[in-house]
Amino acid sequence: MTEEKLAPMREQVYKDPRPAEHFAKFHERSRTREPNWVYEAVRIAMSMYGWIVFRARGIDAYKVPAEGAVILAPNHFSFLDHFFLGVSIRRKVRFMAKSQLFSKPMEWIYSPGGVFPVRRGFADEEAFITARGILSNGGTVAMYAEGGRSRTGKLSDSVRPGIGRLALQSGATVVPVAIHGSSKVRNWKRLRFPKVTILYGDPIRWDPIEDPTRDQQQEVANAIFTEFRALYDQLDAVGRAGVVAQRRELHRA
């Protein structure tokens, strides 16, 4: 059986020319205010869309702690991964998103909905300050260990140290997550709608380090990547039904 060809993606813009000051208001809002009604409205609409169109289902969502600081660490194939990630959990997930998304009219949805920017092409310390602030208040932050979206439809071979840095500096619980099937979401124009499965892994936590070295950051990032790769490979090997069957066997044992 031949592998399904993926629809092309738009060319990436890897550097945002707008000054850092342009994004200050978005960080200020995320640091001082909780997501408002926009978050719930988008959650309801996108959850219905995900459930019906992509048959999105979450497995082991109970592994996400109900309270306290949490970092969700998923793979990243599609612009819809943000929404798939929160379909099965009730916590309000705050997203670190590329700064190019913060332009009118979409910024009127992203910012009130709890999303905050990371300035592409720069070492954006403000994004980490915002993320640590949310976590220090017991919130939930989603961060993609691979950085940007995979353009090949496959997991990357390596990860960036940023998620390791955030995990170490915050001391937050990290939940690795595999989102399987979303690599083919962009084939919707061909009227092909893949089945998407979100598999949540076991929580992990590292003792906080105020100023971790680059090697320490990368080591933790690699460990997180290993966890969600294992989850993804499991779904790739046996599918949603197979994973569900395995879970039932474990509960019976």
C-alpha cells in the first residue's frame, strides 16, 4: 500500500520583523489575566469540529493532573494540534504560539483565549517569562518540543532545549502527549479527513534548577521527546483500537 501524499504547506517565515515592543501587550495580558469567554467558545466549537470531522479521541487523559503547574509536551504536525490537545481535558491550556499569528483579526481571538507569542527568529526571553509566570500560578502551558510544525509528516530526529529549560526552571509536571493522524489534516481540501488520536503519557517531573546549563536543558528535552515518541510509535504500530485494547487488558490484570 502506497503512503498517502500530503498536501503542501505554506512557506515558513522564520523571522518576524516587528519589534519586541509590539508584543508587550499580549504578554502583559497573559501574565495578568486568565483566558476569558473566548477560550470556552473556541473550545466548544473546535471540540465539536474535531470530534465530528476528524473523529478525535483522547486516551488516558486522566494522567493530566487536575491542578497545579503542568507542561503539556506534544508532537506538532498541524495548526489544529492546539485544539486536539485540549479536546479531552478540562484544564485551560495556554499556548506559546509563533508571533506571526498575532496580527488582526486573529489576535483578537488568540490573546483573549490565553495564547501568547514567541518572537520567531530571536531569543525571546519574554515568552519564557510569561510561561513561567503562568506555571507559577498553577496553570497549564503547552509547548512543542520540536519547535515548529513538521513539514514531512514525521517526527523530527531531534528536539530543541527550550522545553527542557522551562521544565527545569519551573519545576512543573510534564505530561508527554502523542497526537497521531494530524499530519494528514491538511489534506482536507482533497476531502480526506484522517482519524486523530491523542494519547497522554505518564507525568514526569524534574527538581527545579534556577539557571540550568544548555546540556541540562537538552538532556531533559531529549527525555521528554523519548516519551512522546514511544507513545506515537505505539499508536503507529497498533492504532487507536489496539491501544484501547491494551489498556483494557492492563485494567483486568
